[in-house]
Amino acid sequence: MTMLALGAVSTAKDPAGTGSREAVLADIQAATVARESGRLDDAFAAAERAIASARAIRPADPVLVSDALVARCDAMSNRPQPDIADCLEALSLRERALQADDPRLHNLRIQIAVQKIMSGKAPEAQADIEAALAGLRRSPMTPAMRTDIGMGVAVLGMAQQAQDQRREAETTYRAALAELAAADETGQRYRPLVYNYLNTLLLNEGRLIEALENSERSVEIQRVSAPQGDPTLIGALRALATAQQRAGRLADAERTLREQLTLLDAQQSPQPSLRGNALTGLGSLYIDMGRPDLARPLLEQAITTYGEGGETGRRTATTAQGYLAELDLSAGDAAAAVARLEAALGDLGLEVSGQQGRAALLAQLARAREKAGDPGGAGRDAQAALDIYGRIAPTAPATSGPLLILAEGDLREGRIDQARDRLDTAVAVARARPPSAPSRIAAETARIDLALSEPGALDADLATLADDAAQGAEALVLDSARAGVPAQGLATTTRGAFVNRIEAAWRREAATPTGRQ
């Protein structure tokens, strides 16, 4: 989200005698278009022209200068090392030039808060957003103002979700949708974007029917309102395909992704990241359909496509690299997976934004190192992933994977109590996911494995956990069967859960007086 999207461009009249204000505004618009198309060099060039021209205008127009600075700040947000210095200077200019409750001040504060969220400072960002929203609500309530408020509320939901405040984030996203429903035409077009935020949360909680309904509604809105080639329709189709895929409607997801690719092909110069996302989505779908032969070339094509976007594109390609690493692991080539993930981390760099993506890559790399026979390296990467999650989302379900790897290291070293504590934490965070989620089944199974390594019947809570894991494994197999996906690849995830339930039941029976007779 950019401040230009929130309507922050100066509306002051053209300073007399300069004749350059139109050129500044044209360059700001050119910077926006270039950035959205992935042409960052062009975006920077246009923004810098706008800044130079705006600073030369006499009498000085600090708000126009701030608009030009924000254009460069927006372009910088896509760099490996985002820098909000331009946004901070713009805020300083506006604070001196505008009234305290001018919406352009509050909108810019929300823009800066987005970067704080991406930098792992969600609590600080949340306080800034709440203060800015209070200021926006003191303005006359016009349809345009509802757009600003609605998008500000959506950013508040992002801050809450980044802190793993899922219930609060859901309520906030729904409030944003209600605001935008009463907004102007611009606000109406942003509704699918907010639906995407909400649907990501719903999908992560296994609420597939709700996510599907919202995704279908989002696509309907875009089909009616979006101009031809509008990237928001393409994004809405991608979100719908994700919901269809998670719900096991794989044929529907394939059709949706093919439609998305057709729309991209119809554009004269489609943004590389959009086409890369579509190819990555189709590749991941074929993985779920048990067709690695179809998935691999699509994912490799996606990486090539992302590369057309330069440095930013290569960073965006890390998701496709992650899928390819999974294929490498499935093919028994752990060394190739490690090399691929190390390269992906190198492309991602050490930028302050996107830390959650870095943590996910580190967790995946830890698992690949473990498969490659490098437990020491696996432990280091798992701990590095947890260190990042500890700063941005300590109770995120994704922490269960690194916790399992560290617990396995504890068990090898005989640190049973520490392993038990880690496994209990892994189970607690993983249970935020649906029962059939492989990561949840893995955490529950690992905890029961440890309990069964000791003699005697399981206590009631652990016996229930063993049943839960097996029921989740059954649901996973049945869901896969209904979707027409071969179940053989699920054995690694499900076999332990089934065996543990049998063992737990046998011990329970053996521990009863009737069972001993």
C-alpha cells in the first residue's frame, strides 16, 4: 500500500509563474506506474526528477516536495534494505505546513507504520496506526475519507496479525471491509485486497469454506469494477486459486490459475512478479496433485521470470526456490535442497523487511540439513529461525518446525526435559492449525513418540493427543483421496500417528485389570 493510493498527493494550486507543477505530478505518477510494474530503476529516476523539480519551485511548496519524497520512499520499500528516510522527511515537511489533523499527515504516518510492520516493529506500528486513525475520524466523513479510514484499518489488521493476534486481526479486517463498502470508487476497488488479507488468516486456521466464499466474492467485485488488465483482478484470482487448492478443489484451482496466466499473457508488458507468482502457484498445485514432473519446469520458469525484475525479482523468487527444494528432498537429493535454499537466502539478503520469509527459509533449510546428515547446521538454522519469530511472532504456528528440530537435537544429547518442553511448545503453537495440517500432525506425533519411549500407559491428556494426531492423519488421507491426490507421499506424515494410537491403546488396555488377565 502506498500513500499515493491513500490520496496523499498535494492539492495546492500551481505556484504562479513556475509552470513545473504539472511536470512534478507527472513524474510522481510515472514513478508509481514504474514501481508497480517492477521497473525500480525507472521509478527511482522519475521520483528523483520529481524531487528536484519540486524543490526548485518558488514560492516553495513543501507539500508537493513531500509527495515527491513519498514516491521515492515507496520505490525504496521494494529494495533489499528499505529506507524510510524520505518518508520521515516528508512527514516533517507536512507537520510544518499542514494543520495537525490534516488527513495527509495521518495517511503518511500509516504508510510509515507499514514499513515498521515489515521491520518487525508491529507493536510500535499498531500504536501509530491507532493514533492516525483517531485523527482521520475527526475529519468530515466523506466517501473518500472512508477509503482512507478503511485502508488504515486494514493496516491495523496487518499489525495485529504480525503479532499473532488472530481474533483481533479478523475483526479488524471485517471492519475495514465495512468501511470500504461505504467508500468511493477507489475504496471499492481496494476491497479485494483486504479480502486477501482476511483469507490468508482464515486459510491458516483451516476455515476453508469461509475463505472460499470470500475469495469468490472478491473475484466477483473485481470482474465488475476492475478495468481491463487491472492487477487487482489477477491478485484476486490468485487468492481464489489458493483457497480452492487448500479446500482440495484442485481442478477448479487449475482453471483459475490458467485464467490468471491468460490475463497476464494478454498484457503487453506484464509485471514479472505477477507472472512469476502465477507460475509458482501452478507449480505448487501440481506438487499437491502428485505431479512433480509438471511442477518442476513451471517453478524453474517462474524463477527465470522473477529474474527479469532484477534484484527485487530474485528476492521474490524465494518461494519458488522453496518448492523446488521440497521436490529435491522428495527425490532424495538433500544436498541439492541445501544448496538451493542457501542460494535463496543469499538472494533474500539481510533486509529488515520480509523477516518472516527469511525465518521460513531458515526453518526449511534446517530440515534439509537434517536430511543431509548435518544435525549441527540444522540446529543453528532452526535457532536462527526461532530468533526471528521471537521478535515478530513468538507464538506463530510456523515455529513448530524449528522447535521439533531443536527437540531432536536435545534427545540426541540426552536432554530429555528440555526436549519435552520444546515439544509441548511445538504442540501448543501447531494446534492453531487445522487437525489435518501436516505440521500439526508432526508436532503431536513427536510429542507422543517421546511419551511412548517411557514405560507405562500414557496419561489422559497424552492419550487424547495420540487420538487427535491419528484423527488428523485420517482426515489428511481422506481429503487427499477426495482431491484425487496419491496418498503414498503422505506416509511419512501419517504412519507415526497411526502406530502411536495403536501403541497407546495397547498400553492402556494392558494397564487395566481386565487387560492383565
